Amino acid sequence: MRSLLYSWLAILTAVLCLTLPGLAQISPTQNLAAQPSDPLTQSRQFYEAGRYAEAAALLEPLSQSSNGLAAAITFSNLSLIYQHLGQWEAAERAIATSLEHLQALPEETAVRAQVLEVQGQLQFHQGQVEAALATWEQAAALYKAEGNGEAALRSQLNQAEAMQAMGMYRRAVAYLTELRQSQVSQPDSPQQMAILRNLGDSLRVAGDLQQAEAVLQESLTMAERLSLTEAIARAHLSLGNAYQSRGDRKTALAHYQQASSTSNLTLRTQAELNQLHVLLDLERWAEAQALIPMLAEQVDQMPTSRAAIDARVSLSHSQLRLPNAQNLEAVARSLATAAQQAENLQDKRAESYALGTLAALYQKTGQLDEAQTLTDRALLLGGQVNAPELRYRWEWQLGQILKQKGDRSGAIAAYTQAIDTLQVVRRDLSAINPEAQFSFRDSVEPIHRELVSLLLAPDATPTQTDLEQARFTIESLQLAELDNFFREACLNARKVQIDAIDSHAAVFYPIILSDRLEIILSLPAQPLRHYSTPISATEVNALITRYVRQLRDPRFSQRTGPDSQQVFDWLIRPALEDLRVNQVQTLVFVSDGLLRSIPMGALLNSDRYLIEDYAVALAPTLQLLEASSLSKEPLTVLMGGLSQSRQGFSPLPGVKDELSQLHAIVPGEVILDEAFTDEELRAAMDAVDFPVVHLATHGEFGSTEEDTFILTWNDRLNINEMNTLLEATDLNHRRPIELLVLSACRTAVGDDRAALGLAGVAVRSGARSTLASLWYVSDEATSRLMVRFYQELSKGGITKAEALRQAQVAMIHDPNLVIFSRPYYWSAFVLVGNWL
């Protein structure tokens, strides 16, 4: 349960940083000009001093004796004051009365705008965020019509806050970027500073951490120039969140500590709760424990609002993360209070959040019936407010509870529903909340693995339906991982049968679970097969890491490597007879975790490499595969590369030779060194249909989109830029890119997410297949392999996977260069995607 409790709210954001109006004044033209001693003026002074109860005491009698415009303004001001006091019912009555008085005054657009602004704030704090957005849009339009640009900007900033609260971070980025550009020529102001901070927050959640930090630092600098104490604290809070998102906890903690110096109770509590999360991450238990009593007192002092409820639940999470968490009854009471406050606010989303978390606590203490009842209630509320980001979590939690109760079929149904719900929200997953992308391993990946574990349980006999569902689940996980890598759902999946792609191919789905390694095997026109090895994920990952390091050592030459043999025994040996009987020629691996970093062709069966008997290909998921063979038209290749040192990368002197030899085998165009620029590549692709693009240049496959690129003479071409380049070719010409070859790339060792960079290039580049190297190989070995690959491919009537197999086998058995038989030199090259 730790993962569910921890991952839900790792970072509190400053949701109560709306740009607020002051108390509205009555225009002197209404013959109601206030004197310094008048209740109206005094109430405003009290309000600005934070003495809200005294301000209300002065305005309440006045509201009973006023009418018309004066009444509309007075009741609007009272609503604003009641909101600060947490008196939500009174605030609702006051704003409704204000709007009633305005119905008879259609010409008073300026006052109506301010009343709507206050109403939007009330809706926002009550959890009616969509309604708040619409109300602030009306207010901004009225302010603009009145020529009040400053007030219009205030409402526009609040609209951005609403977009963020609704998870619409990319929309917020675009909206705030426009606002920022509109203010470029203006002097420093609190509004400009707020635009920068909100933009930085949205950029962070959208995944652009580097840009987020730059914008937030600019916001902090401007706040310091303006000497805005509270704004400085908010900027530090946002910067802390940005550094926490990229794992720099030390810097994050420093910013949170500076933010906590503010006198604003809500802001200080948010900063200190985030400090607490970081201390727990760092296992600084004593410091974390010391913060809790003070935070509990501060949370109790906060006026009832969604922010207060979130803070209360966040504190409960932190308490449960402490080793040997104690005083669980007090935690349960606090969560029950949060649920009651949410019910009083009629904020069903917040109530669902509090009840679901309380259910998790009951689950932790073994009170499963109570946990199930509360989870059902949380699910119902999450459905009523159309909150799939909450619903999938409670469906997952229900599955865990039912599994603990021994209800396997009920648990499978709940897990299945959770994954179905995730499919619905897949396109917005990275923007559901600030932690969705950061906590992927804690909040998304385990659902899929736990369901697969249930479906393939050792004490059950999985049916074909179970196997089909397990295969679909692991494919869904692969898609979710790629969406998470790109921070958006850019991939359109569809179900594909292996028979429809290749009647001589077998597909292996190895799945790393906590206590075993499961394999699902798909053979053409055959039922799915399944076998497993009881071994911990820790042991599997340790062996894979060791084996990949051996492969990357040019000195490693053993054909009897025990690690290689062990992986073969896990994955392939139980299926050998099936492969023979079904005349399989190609093995396709939809690999999981660190298994993605293994070049499967190097696996040993006694003293034979797997590639000596089968063509091998990798597929991130079959659901993304374009099921078509290589065109029978003559190959033409666009060849580009760098032989010289650029941007700190070492020279590749063999690239000239490589491209020269390839050009002698297949016709095409060569772009080398100074000519190898983004612009030249685009121009060449626009001019001619090239079904194959071969790039001999440095490349990196990393665990994030930013860390994955190829080097050109003048730039680093990232995945999105490659996609734009190749997609434009596909749109402008008849022939799509059949094959993208990247012959001098590498991935990090021991990082199961680094291999996603290669998968990301394969699916996002627009090419149907990608041939790439997993590590840097000598120029001579690369040239030899590529020359043989194109010789085979240009013959026609051969698949890309088979052409690669023959090129690799030729290197293994070349009597003139025995050193190249070592796996370091030939196994680095893998084919990803369509293998036909």
C-alpha cells in the first residue's frame, strides 16, 4: 500500500494563489461617497489588514439598509469576506443577493464584472472549477469592454489557475504564453510576476522542466525587485516543486524552507508539507517527525476549503509513510474530518479523495470490510463528478482489497476496470495532477503488473481468456510507458494478430513481476502459451545488468557465457520445440523493463547464438506496428553523417568510408559534415522520395524525451524534430519512410527506462522500422555490418530482419577478422518495429 498512499500527493502546489480583487467601492457619482470614518471605508481598511471578522461586523448592518447598486457592492464585499472566514454558506447567500440586485441594473457592467470575479473565486474554492473558469471568462470580457485592462488581466490569470486545477496544463501554457507576450513592453508589476509564476508551474507539469525553472527564476527575480514578500514565497514554493520534479531534493528543500518564512498560513503550510515529503524521501525520519505536530496545528487553523482538505490528506499520507507509523486513530479522525469538510462544501471530488485515502488506511490496518465500503463510496463520488483520475485509483484499491479477501474474480474485474479507466484518461495522463508523470512507477505501472500477476497466478490454471487479457495488459503498459516518455498520448494503438503480420514469426512477451518472470508466447494459428520462472525482479535485473555490461566489453568473447545462457533458458528454451514444429523463422520480442536493453540475438543456446538460427526483432508493442513488407521498388537511400568532432562529441573518422561504400551499393544522396544540417536534411527529403534514411552520427537514447537526440552539424535533433522532418516527407510524397538507420548511438546501462529512448525514436520518427546501435561500435565493424546489410537488402525478396541476421552471422563467421565475432562488434545493432 505504500505506493498508493505515497504517490497520490507528493507535491502540494499553491492552489490558493488567485489574483484577488479588493473590496469594491461605491462610486461618488451615486451620491454615496464614503467618508474616512464611514463603515464602508473602515471595513475596507479592516479587510486589507486581514481583520475579516471586524470588516464583516461593519458591513452586515449596512447590507440591511442598502439597496440597488450599493446593496450589490455591499453583498459582494461580504461574500469576499465570508470566503476568507470559511463561512461558505453565508458567502453563497451574499453573492446570490448581490447578483439579484444587479439584475435591475444592466448598465452597471463594471460592478457586474467585479461581482462575477468574486463569484468565480467562491466557485473555485468550493471545487466548482469548471464553473469558476466560465465565470472568470465572463468577468474578463466585461472588464475589457470597460477598458479596465488591469482587472481583465487579473481575471485572465484566474482562468489560468482554473485550467491548472482542471489538469489542462498544456492549454494553460499556451494561454499564459500569450498573456506573457502581451505584457512584454509593460513595466514590472505583480500581474506580470503572477503570469510568469503560473506559466512556470504549467511548464513544470507539462514536462518542460528546464524552461519551467528559467521562467520561475524570472518570476522570483521580479518579485524581489518589487519587494513583494508573499510573491517571493510563492516563487520559492514553485521553484521547489520544479526541482523536486527532476529529483533534485536538496535544492527543492532549500526553496521550500525559504517559502515557509511567509506569514500566509496556507502558503506556509503548503511549503512545510512539501518539506516533509522531501525529508521522508531522504529518510530523515527525526526531522520529519518533528515537523508533524506543528503542521497538524496549522492544518486545523486553515479555513475550510479544498486547499485545507488537500493539506489534511497530504499530512495523513506523510504520517503513514513514517517507519512503524503510530497514532493511526488520530490519522483516521483527521481524514474523516477532511471528508466531512468536503461534504459540507459539496465538493464531491475532494470528498472522494478523502474517503478513498481513509479506505487505504483501513486496508493498511486489515479492516477490509470497512475499507471496501469506503472505497465504493469514493468510487461513486468520483463517478458523479467525472473524475477518472480518481476513479482508476479507487478501482485499483478495490482490486487490492478484494485480492486480500481471496476474491480473485472480483479483484480481476476491479483491476480490469482500473486499466479501462486509464485508457480513457491516457491522453491526459501527464496532466492529471502535478505528480502523474513524476510518479508513473508508483501510480500506473503497478496496476498492470498486479493484474498480470493475478491472471497468471501460480495457484491457478490460466485460461486462454486470461492469457489474452494478460497480453493485452502488458501491451497497454508499454503504450502507457511511451505516452509517459513523451508526456502526451501521441500514439494510436490498434489490435493486431500476429498471423496477419507474418505467418512465420513468434512473439515473446517476457514480463518481470516481483516474484517471478512470466513469458507469454504467441505463435501463428496457435493458442497462446505461457511459462514462468520463480525468481525475484531484483535477481533478474541484477543478472541482466551484469550481462549487458559484458556484451559492451570488446574483450568479452565467451560463447559459453553463463548469464547469456541463463537468459536463453528463461525466455527461449521452453519454446524451442514449438518454434521447430511451427517452422518459425523470426522471433519478435515485446520486452519489459531492463530486458529491453538486451540484444536478443546474442543469447546463447549451448554454443550457438540465437541469431544463427533465427532472425530477431524488437517491438515496443504490436499495437503500433504497420503490417506491410518492404516495397519491391529499387532502394534509394538518403545518407547523412558526421565524421568530425562537434559539440563535444568525438570524431567518427570511419563515417566517410561507411557512406562511400554504401553509396556504391545503393543509389541515393550523401550529406556529410558541414552539409549535414537540419535544413539540408529537410531540403533533400522534400526533393526526393527516400524509403530509407541512413544517419551515421552520434545519438543518445535516454530515459526522457530531452535526453534522446541525434547530432547534426549545427544542432541536436530531438525526437519531435525528427518526427516533424520524417512526417513531412510522408505527407508530401507517396512513399513512406520504410527504414531509419542510426549507426552510432548508445543507451545507458542499468536504466530500464533508457531503452525507452530507442523505442521512442522507433515509434515517433514516423519510420516503419528503425535499425540502431545500443552502444558505440568501432567504425570498421559498423561499416562492415552496414555494407553487408544493404547488400542483402538490395537483393529483394528478403525481410529487413533476415538481412540483418545474415549480416551479423557473416561477421560472426568471418575467418579474416575473428575479433569481430565477439558480440560487442555485431550484437549492438537491433531492429525495432516492422521486421518485414
